[in-house]
Amino acid sequence: MGKPLFASDPPRQMQVLCLGLLRTGTASIAQALTILGYENVYHGLKAIDSPEDWFVFDRAADASFPTLPTYTGQPFTRVEWDKVFGSCEAATDLASLFPRQLIAAYPDAKIVLVERDFDKWFRSFEEGVLASTFGVIPTVVMFTIEPILGSRTGKIFRKMMLGFFQSKDYAGCKARAREVYDRHYATVRELVPDPSRRLDFRL
């Protein structure tokens, strides 16, 4: 089950989806939106303290990424997404891995699309995300320490990466990075062509 929405964490209307990929200033964007007055801006860092969120992302990955061996193809509705984002007025970071699904779930939300030069982005992404997901130490943590702690966070995030990059391993993610990067931004622009609803920003 998703975490309940307590009185201190009331239901809110999603107003902004920031769909620039991880390592495109997502933490800074989250901070800026908070300063602008948006309530409960969701960044991946929030998931660290919300293990229930990872179970939602796990099911979302199975519903969304056909190359995963656990792919179900089952509809993943707004009711499901609200278990993570139902108290948020904006979302960034991990939200970028599910652009098509979240645009459909929150059709009234504005879109912010931050893009970097690919080579600069990939250097940052490989060092900050892929290496910490597929390296030896993360793998040891996932398969030895996390089970002791009753956690599946690392495995679920790895699954999300493999599904998003339509790959079976680290090498596949690297090999398909440019293709997936370009397709991601083209998809968002195709789904939300209206410039009054979509703000593009290049770092």
C-alpha cells in the first residue's frame, strides 16, 4: 500500500512536472519551485525516507518498460501515482523516468523541460547515477546489506534504469544513452507541443 495522506500532508493538485532527466539540475529546480511557493515539491531525495514510494515505482516500472522481464503492461492509473505524488504540487528528478505516464495522469500540469549538452550530461550522469547503481560496491550493498535491512531500494532503482534505457546491463545503458536521451526530449515535446504549457530551459 502507498503511504496515507495525513492531515499534515493533505491532497494537492499537481501543478508542475519537471521532466528534465536526472543530473539536469533537478535538486536546484526543486528548491526554486519551493521558493516560488509550490507545496511539497517531490525530488528523489524524498524517496530516501519513504520506502513505500519505491514499491510504487517498482510497479510503475513493471507497467511501463516492455524490455523488463517483469513487464506486465497493466495500466498504471492516477490513483496509483497519487500514492507518491498525491500531496505534491510539483515533481522532478525520478518523475522524469515516466514522462508519458505522468503527463497522462496529470493532464493539467505545466511542464518544465531542462536540457543539457549531451556529452556534459552523460559524464555527470555516468559518474553520479550509473556508477552508483551498477558498481561493485552498490551491487554488494543491494544483494547483501539491503536484504538484511528489508530494503529493495537499490534493486528497484536499478530496474528503473534498465527499463528506461531498454537494456540488460550497465554496458547497454551506456550504449543506448544518446538514443534514449534524444527520444526522451522529443517525446515530451511531442506530447506537450503547446508552448503555453511547456517551458524549455537549456543549461
